[in-house]
Amino acid sequence: MSERMTRRQAAMAAAAAEDQPNGLNKEAVAMNGDANGSGNAQVAISEADVDADAPRENIFLFWPNIIGYFRIVLAVASLYYMPLHPRTCSLLYSVSCLLDALDGYAARYFHQSTKFGAVLDMITDRCTTSCLLVFLSSAFPRWAIIFQGLISVDFGSHYIHMYATLAMGGSDTSHKSVDKSRSWLLNLYYTNKTVLFLCCALNELFFIALYLLSFSSPLLSPQLLEPLGETRASAIQTGAQVNSSMLRQLFTNPYSAGALEMARANKMDSTFPWILAGISAPIMALKQFLNVLQLVKASRWLAEGDVRSRRAAGLPKKKKKGNKSA
């Protein structure tokens, strides 16, 4: 009888728990065997039993995440064409960046905003930009330290910002939830979709313009002014007889500096890339300033948490004053 009553009570508790707010149906429900409190029997209602009728969802196949996968495919394709085909690379890279706005719209439209999607989006942004900056470091070796610094600040600021958000704000806090008291500028950047889109888009546009200028501007790439000479010109003519040493000098591998210079021989007009660079340069500078600001604010937030934790633990311990020796 007690077993039957227990099952009946469990069923009644499950029905009642489904009507409770804030997901209380997922918690364990304790029930008494009688009115006097004797013979207590605890019935745990599992999440699987309560949500048996709920449809199963595959987060990895949500539309925003599928768009994110397509962004990765386009980014990898752009990297493949990056050393020798500037027009194709720029097109693929630009489409990959523009899809960054589409996946956010899809997440809101289909109500499919997920933590996995947010992290996938951020990782894709960081990796694609870093790969382009790595290429610019090789294309403009004199400025390599600048591009290396930009990569470091970009990765470092976003990592410490994410860590500070999780450690100080909780696991359910979005990295875009920046309080105005901490930084009104970061709050505007993360909460205003127009500002966020323009900053990210024009930042990428500036680096794409530099990439195109590496193939088109003698001012930035003086090797574009160097003539090939009769020997090298004859070596690249169709059907010309050349020795292997000459080939190794010209094309040690498809991605060598020599092959890159050969691709630059069919150079582009530099007017349009210069215009793009001039328009996007101020926004690019603002974006880098925001990265530094994000790094500083997140570091201070973590430091504040460390101070509170140390005080709660009674640190630093006060030094005991020793007795004065006679």
C-alpha cells in the first residue's frame, strides 16, 4: 500500500511541479508518508521524466551556428587564396565578415541564442582577423611588430574580458553586459548594434585595404617597382628552357616570397584601396582603443574581486608586534 501511495504521490507531485515557475519541476520534491511526519519518503523527479514530452534540440544545428560554420568555410577558403589571389581572397573574407551580422539576426529571429553560438562567433572573429594580420606581417615586415601587437591586444583583451565576466558576473552573464558605471563607452559599443557593426566592419575593412595595397601600392611595397630583368622574364615565359636552380630561386614553393612577388607583378590599381583605408582608419583606431580599454577595465574588475576574496579570507594577516628586547 505504501508503495502504491508513493507512486501516486509522485505522480501528483510531478503534475504540480509542472505548474511551478522558474523550473521548479526540475528540483527534487520531498514528500511525507503521513501527516505526523513519520515514514518520510523522498521522491526525486528527474529532469528526463518531467521533460519527456519536450522536443529534443541539437544546439549544433541551430541556424545561427550553421551560419557560423559557413563563415569558417569561407574564412579558410580566403586564407587559401590569400597569398596569390587578392581579389578572390578579399571577396571571400568580406562575405565571411558580413555574415557575422546575419547570424546574430538569425539568433534573435529564431530565438536560438546560445552560449556555444556566442563563443563560436567570437573565436571565428578573432582567428580570421589574426590570420589576416599574420599575412600583413609578412607583406610589410617593417611593421610586423605593430601587427603582432594588435593580435596580442585583441586576443588578450577579449580573453580577460570573458574571464572577468564569468568569474565576477556569473556563468549566466553575457560578455556584452557591461555596466555603464564601469565604462559608458564599452556599454555603448556592446549594447548598440549599429555601433558594434560599424566598428567591427570598418576595422576589418581597414586591414583588407592594407592587404590590397600590398599588391598594388609601390609606396608601401617598393618591390613592385623593381623590374624583373630579361633573365627572370625569360624564365617565366611559357615553354622557355630554364634550369632547376633558376626555378628554385623564383618559386621555392607556391607561397614563397618569390611567388608572391610574381603575383604582385600583375598589380592592381591602388586608388580604391587607399580610399577604403582612409575612410576606415579612424574607426580602426577607435576599435584598438576599445580593446585596450576593455583590457584595463576587465583587469581592474578582477583585481577588485581579488581584494574582496583576500579580505574575506582574513588577508593580509596583520603582523604581530614583537616584544621589545631590553
